[in-house]
Amino acid sequence: MAIPFFMFATGIENSAPTIDNGRVRMDEMEKCFHYKYWEEDIALTAELGIPFLRYGPQLHRTLLGPDRFDWEFADKVFAKIYELDLVPIVDLCHFAVPDWIGNFQNPDFPALFAHYTREFAIRFPWVQLYTPINEMFICATFSARYGWWNEQLSDDRSYVTALKNLVKANVLAMRAILDIRPDAIFIQSESSEYFHAENPAAIGHAEVLNAQRFLSLDLNYGRRVNSQTYEFLLDNGMTRDEYLFFMNNNLKHHCIMGNDYYITNEHRVSGDNSKRTALEIFGYNEITRQYYDRYRLPVMHTETNFREGPNGDEAVNWLWKQWAGVLRVRNSGVPMVGFTWYSLTDQVDWDCALRWNNGTVNPLGLFDLDRKIRPVGRAYKKLISEWSNVLPAQSVCLAVPLVMPKETDEPFAVRRRRMMAELLRNSHIFTQAAAEEPA
């Protein structure tokens, strides 16, 4: 396969949070029958002409204990991905940790996860693209602010603890992967949010929430927060040294800012501080520009979907609306490098945000759970074939420096990794980080 200019992607849904005080694990790979149909799922991705696949082995099935791994399933799937010359964007933690780690309140999680990511990179040296931890903001919010998943807590201190552990794990994982694959590229798949004040009494709280929506990426990219947000962090358990760790470990030059947008990403805030879905007010274009203006990184639309309804064209119409937003962002000068319909197949129980184990099938995929293509699957295949080579504002200067899986050992790729390794060795951030890491 030739190196794609634009990163059209889909993904295999691999959320796996626990609910009911840890007694039930909502493993979407199991619910969507991926363990049974994994080979067909990978083949269907290739048949649609989708060159990039967001994919990751389930952490709770692969990391069995400190320095104990079960790679059997991952070995089979990644061999198939390699055989078809697909480009995986490897998602190593999707809303969950193994039972033996507990939850995101555990301060040992960052180091344990970084070691796991290093072992993965050693085992699969041809993998270049990573999302170490998916949607850190959503994971911390649903686990430790809303009380829905994992630790099922709902207070500010627990939220800050979960957030700092998630982001620290992501930062340490990036460093660990770069130590093995110096030309690795990290795509932070993060929810792009906005909070609208419903009335004047809600303005203050909406402003606070609109500052805090950036927290995971601010810490991950080493961007200083405003004074009110800094006080919020310190008042709820983050130490000054922990904050400085994030400021001094900025690896954003290896990153693409992946942002996710769904119909639920905008919120109405009322005077009593309660929130409800606002549906689409600003839309993908406006909110993405807010995030881009803050971080100034290349952008990839890393998740979207819509429920297929009685007319059969609801998801197709949403696909074209999102694609129009991507083109609008790109035409306005933002380096937009990719787009994703998530996920390949329908999902289960996302209508209740995985809070209850109802077994409800949500018709959100390019294929249904019988692996029959949906109208949006045909529309996405057509979109990719028509737009791959004629995107507006094309520039070779904006192309992501990809190495295709089967070219990993080619001389040009080896030379580039050596060059990147030398740059990392000379990087103050990379060489001094261990000494500055808080205990």
C-alpha cells in the first residue's frame, strides 16, 4: 500500500470499564463479538479501503500482573493487520485497568502502564502510531466525577487524582515508546467539549467548566493553566511538584491532537449548576478551532458516529456533516490530517454510557453485529475513494511522516529512527525527565 496522504480511519471499539463496584466489566470487544470475528473485522476494514485502524489489545486481558503478559491474542491480530498492510493507531488503555490494579486512584498505575507500553513497543517494533490512553478527560470524569465507572467516585479530589494518574501514565508511556521507537507519533484521542450557559446565573460555572475541559491536554502538553484552575488542582490533591512534572515533560512535538465530536459533546449549564445535552450548537468546526488555537498542533478527527434511525440515512447525513466540518477546518488553514468513523461495528450499551449491562445494541457502526454493511459503511467507502487524492489545500509539507508497516526495516526508515534517537538523546526534556519525576 502506498503511504496515504490523508489518514482515513475507523476503529474496533475496546472500551472495558467496570461497573457495579467492580463486579461487572463492560468489555465491548466481547459484547460486539470481536473475539470471535476478529479476522473478519480486520479484513472488512481493508475491504472498505480504510488504511488506518484504531486498535488495541484489552489491557485487562493482556497485563496479568507486574511483568506478566498474555500476548497470544494480540500476536494473532497484529499479524493480520501487518499482513494486510493496514496502519494501526494503537490504543493501549480504553477506560479501564486490570482488576489487580484496581482503578485510576492507584498511584502505581502510571509506572505499571509505562512498563507495559514499553513491552508492547518491543514486541511490535513496526508499530509507529499510538494513542496510549484514550479520552483521559472522559475517563476521569465518568470514573471519578460522575461516579459511573471503575472507582465510581464523585468528588473533586478523586477526579483530580484520576486525571493526574491518567495523564502521568500517558506521558510516561510516550517516553517509554520513544525509547524503543524514536519516530513514534502520538495521537491524543480526546473529547472536544463546550459548556453553554443557559442563563446569566450559569455563566460563572460554565466558564469554570470550559477551562477545565482542557485540563487533560494542558497537563499532557505542558501548557500552564489559569490561576483559578491551578488553585482547583492544588486544593484537590495535586502537589506543586506534580504540576511541574507535567510542565517539564512536554513531548507535544511528537503529537497530533486527536479530537472527538459527537452530538452529546455540547452541554447546557443551568443556574443550579446542573447540565444536560445541548445537541449541536457550535459544531465540530468552531470547537475544533478553539482547541487548535490553544495547542497549535496538527489535528485529526479521531471519533464520531450517529445512530441509524428509521429513515436509514441518519448516520449517512451525520457523516457528511462531520466531513464538511473537517473540510471547513482544513480550508481555514488548520493542518487537518485525518478523519475517523468510530467504530467498525455497532456497539452495545453506549446509549446509557456503559452504566448498565442491558445488552442493548446501538446501530452506530459501518457494519452491524452480523457484519452486514450499513448505509453509512457504503457512504464512507465512497467518501474515501473520492476524496483521498483530491483534498483541498494539499501540501507535502503537511503530510504525516509515516513509515508503512512493511517498510519498517527499509534503509530510509532505519536512518530516520537513528536521527530521531539522536535528537531525543540531545533533548533536555527527555534526558532530565527521570530526575524531575515526583516520587
